[in-house]
Amino acid sequence: MRGFVMMMAAVPLLATGGCVRTAWNVATLPVKAVGKGADVMTTSPKERDEKYVRQQRKQAESDEKERREREKACRKHPDQCEAEPGYAGAGR
């Protein structure tokens, strides 16, 4: 009987824990939403640098792919090759 009384006394405490948690989540939701919005709207210097590096790497990969394709085309048809764009040597 004593165990039953203790268990019944603990039920309201356990039941209100969920209510308190829900009330806390509802109360903090606007703060979290504003923080998330500010985070989305602003870009940190680190994020900006990472984006720049990704763009540069992608451009370098694209340039390298074009260069390999030109070299492959020159090996197939050497009479149709043009001079390599960019640095052509000092001619010394």
C-alpha cells in the first residue's frame, strides 16, 4: 500500500515535467527563430573564405579539364592546333 501511495504521489510530478518542457520550448521558440534568421542572413568571414576557395578550386579544375581536352585534340589532329593560350615562354 505504501508503494502505491508513493507511486501515485510521483505521477503528478512526472506529468508536469512534460508541461514545463513544452512551455519552455514555446517560450524560447521566438528567440531561436530570430537567431536562426540572423545566422542565415549573415555570412561570417570564414564562410566567405571557404566559398571563395571552393569557387577557385572549381575554376582550376575546369581549366585543367579544358587543357587536357585541347591536348587530346592536338594529339589527334596536330595540324588544327592553335597556340596554347596564356604564357607561351620567353622565347630565349
